Amino acid sequence: NGGILATYWRKKSNGKITQTKVKKIKTYGLPKSEVWSSRATSIYVDCCAVYMAGVVNVTNAGEVPVYWKNQTQHELPVEFDLDTCDYCTAEPIDISVLDGKVLVVGNYNHVGGGYRGAVYWLDKKLHKLCEDCDSSDAVAVVVMD
């Protein structure tokens, strides 16, 4: 499969710019040959690592929410079956690190239709911010020491 992969560029101290693409791996229990593409929606850089939040598009499953630490992919859990819920979505929007744990905020639709709810994942655990709201959005996360 020849889809586009999430990528970041980094300028080294010698002025050279390097490009780093994430790698296709087994996603949502499906072989990497079923991964069509990936895209990052945000990036966070600390002293030793590059974190990106985004989605991986898997054939017959749709978009799977993930984050990458450097080039290593980590799936973010959802409470619906991507195979059977056509309108269900989970969209990571922003990423940071809090006390050594990855914090991702985003939007979540587990019922289909027009519902959209703000969520966050802390250390790969899903937390819904407003389950009774008709609609809510998470747009950014800022961690202050």
C-alpha cells in the first residue's frame, strides 16, 4: 500500500534538516499490509524524544487513534468496534507529557450521528470529559510545571 505516512522534520545543530517518517506496523490487530496511511495532528518535543498524536488509516477499519514516541506507534483505546460502527470516530488533536506520562486530548464519537465529545487519554487510558453534552471539543493541552 502506498499511502502517505506521518512525518516530521528536524534541523540539526550543523544546519542539516532531516526527515523522519513513522513506520507501518500491525494496527488494530491487522497486519501492516492493511495500513494505508497515517497523519499527525500535533507534535511535542522534549529533550530526548519527539511525540506526535494522530491517526492511522487501516483498510476495512477506518482511522485508529494513536500517538508516536519517536517512531514507535502506540494505539489509543476506544470503547467501540471500528469494524461495525461506521460513524464512530476518535480524533487526537494535541499531545504533551505530564509527569512522564503521555497526555493526548481529542474528540470522540462513540454513538454515531452528530455527537462529538471532548476526551483525553492519559497513559493510554481514555477519559470522557462530557458524556452528557450534545457537543464539546478539546483543542489543546498545555502542561505547566
